[in-house]
Amino acid sequence: MNIKNLLAKASLLSCAFSLLFTAGCVRKHRSFTAEEINILPQPNEITLAENSFGLSDGMELTYADEQAKEVATTLAEALTKETDLEFSTAGGNDGDIAFILAPDLGKESYNLEVSPKGITISASTSAGFFYGAETLKQLLTKDSDESPWLIPALTIKDAPRFGWRAYMLDESRYFHGADYVKMVLDQMASLKMNVFHWHLTDDAGWRIEIKKYPKLTEVGAFRKDSQISNGKMWKSNDYSGVPHGGFYTQEEIKELVAYAAKRNITIIPEFEIPGHSSAAIAAYTWLGTAGKDIDPPIKFGRHYDNYDVTSPKVEQFVKDVLLELFELFPSEVIHIGGDEVGYQVWEDSKHVQEYMKANGINTPADLQIMFTNKISKFIEQNGRRMMGWNEIMGKNIHGDFSEKKMDKEAETALAKNVVVHFWKGDLNLATEAAQKGYGIVNSLHSNTYLDYNYKSIPLEKAYDFDPIPEGLEPQYHENIYGLGCQMWSEWTPTNKDVEYQTFPRIAAYAEVGWTQPDQKDYEAFKKVLKIKQQEWDALGINYAKVLVE
Ligand code: ACM
């Protein structure tokens, strides 16, 4: 028997002896140093104490209410998987690991208190309990084969900086499938990210079954070929020669929505209107303005038809699709895209021009807003809230696109109660929108686009992103809901490609969303990230090796 085992036995004996005379026994384990506490994202307040809590067979996890019950059960399973120890769960407040109700804590906040005697996780919501449990799992330590599983004695008081911490996956350009989605949802949960923004429709493919319009997937989910980058990206004239397709059935969607909800992740579907709509127009020609039969395009980019927003039948289509989305997605917010609408097809259309004249609509940007406002009203009437890319405010943000730089700006105001997804344009546009009372999710492309290479957005640049625009007065900060990072997938056909672009930058964005600026520290982040990478190695995730040893 080695010395460690001997000491452990001796301490157990003395403990049993003292139990005869006292009410309890506090096992002496080792203490931890601050350098050994590695949690990602960095919590906002940690106070380290002496000693640690040792897990042992038969310990009990208790839960104060039903919302804590599910988290306690899942944590018990996760601890068993990691440690091979058995745990039980029961209602109550006095377990070895106790989930306790703390009504004063905020929506996603938690307090974690670990002493040698026991552990409490306090929260007011299932989200708070969930995050407390996620932190606890990251603290679990085993020093050697013989040593017990330890959790350092400490107190953590934690709450996110922002309520919106999103990862967007574009599945229109390439279908990545449920296994990838589940893997990324698992990773998001561990990183305390809470919004999965699902870009399900675009020119290149329609990826969600809609019962009322079956051709959307029968036709719109499959294309004959795909442009490939060959180092030239948008200018490439090369094609893969391989057909591509795939979509989610409504049953699969429901399963993924439930999978996400169990991990405190809301799925926000994006249904693009009125542009980026060729896959739908390929399925139903009457949806388009040009009246031309098309196939789902095989070339990526912005050069296609738009929905005919002057047609009552098209308006009904959009509402019908939304009604099915409402059934599938319980999210408060529904994303309607609205970006990069090419106005030429509306300029060239006789009936659209007549409609605009008859209705006193002066510019295509106004026509877009008029339609967007109608849809926003419909979404609100159904108890939800619309979100769209910041073009929906009617400003021309595309001075760099030859075909759009002369677009006139809209005079029509965007409906209130909308979430503006800021991705491009002068930062003042985000500031002004926040001042006007719009909710803002900041996804500035130069800082948060995961399809950009690591030269354009190195890890440190991702880490340094601040979703609050510089100079925005503090009274408007609450209108900045948070941030998104966006995985556009034109040039990343395989899941391994997408993983490479996503990881490790997603971890940097997670910390941007969670940790207060005064608690952020890039050097400390890199150190914890190395531990996270071991987990990704074990899972076979193809992260970019940007951390040089
Ligand atoms: C966008 O990148 N077109 C929102």
C-alpha cells in the first residue's frame, strides 16, 4: 500500500472514531490554489477557501423544486459517468449536493458554495441551476488513481453579462445534420451560451419540412452542384460536380428543440424574407417577382430573385410558414433575415412598380420595410417578436457592393418592438437603434463572422470584441441584448471544415457574452482553453490549433 492510501485509510478511521462522539465529520482533503481553478467562461466572482469536498459512493443530490430535479438528475448521471461512483437523488434541501431555491437571484445567475461538508447550488430558475451544475463539473478533479474525486472549497457568485449569447449555423449552403447540431449544442451548454440561431432557408437550400408546402423540401432542399472556392471564393468558376441536399423533418426539429431546451438553449429559426429566397422560388415559381422557373442555385452570392411582396398569395405563404414555425419553435423571437435584398428585380418589374406608385411607396427599401412591418405585426399578433438583420431599418449599408451602393434609403420607420441584428454598417447605426429603443444583438461581421479566416479574426480579436458600441450612453446599454457569432458555410462543405472555423473562437465569444470586462483576461483564457482542447481532442472535434505551445 502506498503512503497516500495509508493516509487516506488513517483519516477514514479517525473520522469513524470521531463520528461516535460528534454529529458530523469533515474529511481533510487538500486545498487548491487559484491557478488550479479553470472555468470557461470565467465566472464573475470566485472566493477560494481551505480544503475541498470529496465525492464518495452513495452520496445524495437533493433538489428544492421540479426545475432543479431535472438538473440534479442529469448532474448525478454526469458525475457517475465521470467518476464511476453511484449517487442518489431526492427532493429536499440537505443532500451532499443540494440544489436550493434563491428567489432573489437573477434569471441565469447561480451561487455555488463548496465546503468540505457539502455543496449547495442556489438559483431561482432552471437556467441558474443548470449553469451551477456546469461549473461544478468543470471543478471536478482527481489527482491520481488512488485519490478521491475532489471539488475545491470555494464560493462562486456568477451571472452572465448578456442575456443573448448566440451561435449561428448556416445550414442552407450546406446541410450539416443533427449529429453536428447536437455536438455544438453540447459545447454551447458547457460554454454557457444560450441561443442557437438556425439559418434554415436561403438561396442555396431550404432545410425545414413545411407541411403545407411540401415542394419547399422536395425541390428546394436539393441542388445539382455547388460552387467551390479553390482559393478564389466568390470569384471562383469551379464546381464540385456533386449534388447536395438534405433537410430536417418536423419530428427531427422537435427533438432538437427539446435537446437544446434541456441545455438552456433557445433555438431561434431564421426564415429569410424577402431576399435570399431562391430555393423557395425554385419550389414555387409564383413566390418570385420575375416569374421565371429556376432550380436551386449552385453558385453562391447575391444575384437572385426576391419574393413578390406585392402578392397577397405570397403574403399568405409567409404567414403559413410562420404558423408552422410557431408550432415547432417556442422561442419568443423569430428571425426573418431581411439582409442584402437585391432591388433590381423589383425595379424591373412592371407590376411591382405599379403597386409602389398606387401605394405611395417611393423606394424598394420602403417596399421592403412595408412588407417587413406587416410581417412583424403578424408575428406580434401571434405572441412573438420579430428579429432581422439591420438592413430592415432601411439604411444603405452596402457602399461596398456595386449593385447596391446606389440604393436609396427608406423613409418608412421600422415597426417598434423588433430585435435588430446588427452585422454591417457604421457603428452609429447600432447606437441610434439602441437609442430609439430597439433591442440589438451585435454580430458585427468584422469581429464575429466565423467563416472569416483566423488572419482576419484571430482568437484574440474574437476575445476582445465588445458588443456595447463605444460611446453608447449607459442608459441604453440594456438595449444591447448581447452578441452572436455566425458560421456561414458557403466555403465549408464538411462538418470538419465547420468545426475548424468554429472552434476555438466560439469559446472566446462565450466569454465575451458571459464575463464582465473587468474579469476578462486573455492570458488566463488561453490557459483554460488548453484544458478545454483536451476535451475537444477526446470528442474528435477538429478545432484550429491556433494556440502555439
Ligand atoms: C449577412 O451576413 N448577410 C447577414
